[in-house]
Amino acid sequence: MPRHTAAAGRGYPETMPRRSPLVIGHRGAPGYRPEHSRSSYDLALEMGVDAVEPDVVVTRDGVLVVRHENEISGTTDVADRAEFHERRTTKTIDGAELTGWFTEDFTWDELSTLRCRERLPKLRTTSASFDDEQPVLRLRDVLDLVREGSLAQGREIGVVLEIKHATYFSALGWDVAGLVAAELREAGWAEGRLPLTIESFESTVLYALQDRGIPASYIYLLEAAGRPFDLVAARGKAAPTYRQTAAPAGLDALVGQVDGISVDKRMILAPDKLGRATGPTRLVADAHERGLRVFTWTARPENAFLVREFRGAGSPGSFGDYESEWAVLRDAGIDGVFVDHADLGVAFFRR
């Protein structure tokens, strides 16, 4: 039975290809400031993005905090805090074993004392110069600052909210969809008046939020390989792969369930064994034929992140021929693109 997605419920015009894609500040503007820090979000808004993307995970006392992952040793100063040394542990998250410090082992009051750090300090040295200056944020903080930024700039700025590890947190006793729905309602983001997109690699949490009546655009995130953990937990090896979901028959099954998909850029670029882009693939066109929008992640200018064909001289942190790579994505007709360098993304994808 079709769900009440934005497209199904309102004949959403954005299901049609856009003249230019939404430019989404991926965790703010982490090319210049530590990701998910206040200054990262402020800078992204100043640079003119259409929306910003906070990732949310859960604390021990049920607060939604903004971190790329629930393991936080690479993005905060927690490893240098003597009072938290004994909380270092090893866990299995979505089938992968990780050692470090995890948000679910801290209360919000404890996490609020931590400071943000650049996740890639050797690659982004300028951003790393802002380490240890800014506190960790809650989802509520980001929702409020985007609303305030919209009013200050006199334009609508959206939030693309990514929910991380919902099945994992469910096993710990947290109803993640319920927490998110309550936060959105309390913050005034659940009336459909503000541009809200909700995304996840787990479709079950998207459907749970739809069932709670949260008006938003719902986007299903797809990796280039592997299977979604929620479906693996439920079906084992019978769970569909992400690639199967991106194929025409898989897209057929998403119609009426979600508003679109968000894919690893390599699924559009299709680099060959020599690192040459052979795309754009048919993925965007296939999705558009079914009324599904397509976002892609992540457009970054540094050599370290470009497919080999577009890398230039210099270090991994030097900028390569990113405009040529981004042109393949643009020409595929994408509806949204996640960028780390908000100014470069706005300048390229809007011209």
C-alpha cells in the first residue's frame, strides 16, 4: 500500500527533475570547519546552501545529538578527557567491530562538555585549527539555528536529517522514530511549513516516521555495495542488496514508499578499473521515470576523494579537477547534491 510520502501526498513538484540540484551542506561546511560544529553550520548558511545535513545518534538519556557516528573518538576530544578513559570499549555496530567511545554511554550533560575536532586533520589542516573550541550540538540546536538563519537571510533553508543506526539503537531499547518525531514537533518542524527531508540507510525507520504523521520528503540512502542492516537483521541473507534496490525492479518497489533515493556518487560516475568515469549511468533517469528524486553524496574537491581520472598534482588534500567530476553528476540530472565546501558547491551547481 502506498505510504503518505511528500510526493504521494501533495503531488510534490520536486519529483520532476530540477533546473539545478539542491545544494546541501554535508554536516555544515566541513571543508572549512570541524563537521557538525556550530561554526560549520553557520558558515554553510552564510555561503548560501539550500539545506544542511545533520546526522543524529542517541545518548544514554535519550537525547538526539549531532554526530556522524555514535563512535566519537575521531570527532571530539573525548580520548583526552581523563574522567572518561574507562568508557573506552569495543562494540559491534551494524555488523562491524569498533573500539572507542560511544554516545549511548554518555548522558547529554556529559557530552555537552566535549569539544568538536576535525575528523580528517591531516587532509584538512585549516579546519583542524578550529579544534577544541566548540561544543557538541543537539539536533534541537541545529533545527533552531537553521530557522534563525532562514529568518535572518529572508529565504527558506531546509534540514536534511539523517538518522543513523536505528536498528542498533532499537536493540538498546530506544524508539528512534519516536524520539525524532517528538523532537521535530517540539521544535516546530513537524507542521510541514519548513523544508524538511528525512533520510536513512534503513527504510524501516523512514516508514515508522511516516506512520507517525511527520510531513517531510523521505529519501532512502543507498550504498554502492552491501545490504541495509535493518533488513539483514530481519531477513538475513534474503535481504536485498543496495545494488538490487537501485536496479529498475528495486526502484519499482520504492514507488509510493519514499520520495527518492540518495546514492554514492560512484553509482552515477561508474569508474572503470583505470579510474575513468564511464557515467553517467542510467540510475538517475530510471528513478526519474518512476517519479523518484535522486540525491548524491559527496561532492568533494580534494584529490583524496576524486575518482582517479580527475585527480591533479599535489597532495591528497590538494584540489583536483573537481569541476569535471561534478559535471558528470550535474549532467545526470541529479535533484540534490551533498557538498563539504559549501561555497564551491553553490558556485558550481547553480551556474
